[in-house]
Amino acid sequence: MARRRFISLSLVACAAGVIAFRARPDGIAYGKGPRQRLDVYAPESRTGMNHPVVVYFYGGGWQSGHRSESRGVAQALATRGIVTIAADYRIFPETVFPGFLDDPAAVVRWTRDHVREFGGDSGRIFLMGHSSGAHMAAMLATDPRYLAAQGISNTSLAGMIGLAGPYATIPTSDPHMDEIFPASLRQRALPISCVTGNEPPILLAVGTADTDVDPLNSDRFADALRAHRSAVELKKYPGYGHDTMIRSFSAAQNTVSPVLADVTAFIDVH
């Protein structure tokens, strides 16, 4: 009966082998706000009910985006046996740092509490994000305060996967960055500043031709993690730009691009 609380329809526009669950046309609520909604993409065959789980956060400069943009990533992962949560979250100007991390942390709690209803293993949750979404996933993985507020330890995560994220520097070209990241709080606003050696395993994936987020962010973050003896893998993709990382998950690209294979290989061993 618990499952019926959340599922009343499945998406029709879904890849073969994937069922996307929604409680209502506007998604499953994990909070009271209109942007506190998520969708669950589950493998159609859920033998064993013990699939690894990815909680995915899209990018958008902390000020735009919708979970529907995550469909390609979520479907690609679900067809490979990974239950995937695609979530919306509050953005600027409704919230700024550190408040915009509250919703992602709440999504992780919802996932821990409910993902078994969709065939997922609540003890094997990975965080994943692209661009600003990768920043948020990395903040939850490195700074224990946000998940602790939800009764979860960051060390309980199975891993974190970051695609082209700003981990070491805040982008300065956007005029809203001074508002999104108040100067008095910036010291703790970057994952690289929060590394202690108590992080879950981390995979950083970045294109060498990224002109939106400097690829050196991934290099510097990886160096900081290694200095603290944290488990980290750094994958670089020659000629890939910022958006190429996401397009590589599309049905037209994911069989020829190595990005999806690298992500699933990381999940398989953790």
C-alpha cells in the first residue's frame, strides 16, 4: 500500500526498459513548494529489488532548469539497471547559498526513505550532477552539515559523480554570482574548501574543451581529495565541451561516447 501513495501513473514517453513514476503530472512531492518535486526512473525489470540508486541534479547556474531536462541522463542510467531520481530544487532568487543546498539534501532523505518502493537499494545511493548540479552534489559529499540536518551522514553515500562542475572557483562572468554566493559565506561555498578525507568515493568527469566551467576545477578538486587520501577518479574527455558531457547520455551518443560507460563502471564497483 505504501507504494500506491506515490505512484498513480507512468510516463509514456520513456525509453524501452524504463518505467518513470510520478504521483501526479507535476511529479512526486518531497516538500511543500512547487519546485520541490521529483521523478523516479526505474528499470522495467527489477529482479531482486536491489538496484543501485543515483540522485541526479541538473545544472543551470543555480538559477534555472527543470527536472525534465534530466530525462536523457535518467533514462540512460535506468536502462542499465540504476534507479535514478531526477529532482527539481529551489533556485535564485528564491534562495541563495547555503539555502539552495537544503532541497538537494531533502531529496537524498526522501530517496533513502522511499527508493526501495521502486526497486532501489537505500544503502547504495550515489549523488550525481552536471555543472552547478555537480557543485551541489559535491557540497553534500564533502560538507557533512547539509545531510546531517536530514539525519544522514555524508560518509554513508556510496559515491559522488560530478560532470563539469565548479568545485574550486565560483564563476565570475554571471552578474548574479555576488547575490547567489554572499561574500561573507564564500569560504565554505566550494567543495575544495570542505575536503577532510571523510568523503565517499568520487568520480570527476570533464571535457578538455569546456569553456563554460574551467576544467582545472576538476584537476584542483581531485588534487585536494588525493592530498587527504580520499578515493577519487578523474576522467578527461578530449574535445568535449560543457554540454557535450550531457549530450553523451542521449540514445544517439551513449553507445559511442565513453562517459556513460565510465559512470556505470564507477557505480558497479562501489
